[in-house]
Amino acid sequence: MIAPGMPNAYKNLGICCQGLGRLGQAARLFIEATKANPRDGRSVELLETLLAERPEMLEREPGLKDDLESCRKAVAATRQERPPVH
């Protein structure tokens, strides 16, 4: 298990799993990376690219479609946040 405060570790492990053909595991790791840091949209972009290349995964992997939408919303919400005024 990776510490929740290390989203890049999830993202990088996802990239490795994708390269090894472990696509379901890669998708889950991209989701975990996005959950750990939704301000960094790279993981959800990697997930979207993976799913664009392998759309059948949306049918094979239970809950993946819902998780993707949740990640998209989380990233979008952080982009709408404004920095605090000092």
C-alpha cells in the first residue's frame, strides 16, 4: 500500500502497470492518485487516455465509469476554487 500523501507514487505505479499490460490495475492506481491529489489532473488524463485506447474496459471493470466521472468532477472542482485572499 502507498501512503495517501504520495499521489505521484500511485500515478507512476499506474504508468508501470499500464506498460506491463495490467490495465485494470493501472486504471485503479490512476483513480487513487486523483483521489489523493485532485489538483493534479495528470492522473485522470492518463486514465482518460487509457480508456480512449481501451474503451472495453468501461464494461469489464465494475464501477470504473462511475469512478472516472467522480475523478473528473474532483479535478474540475479544484480548478474552480480560488486561492484565498490575504
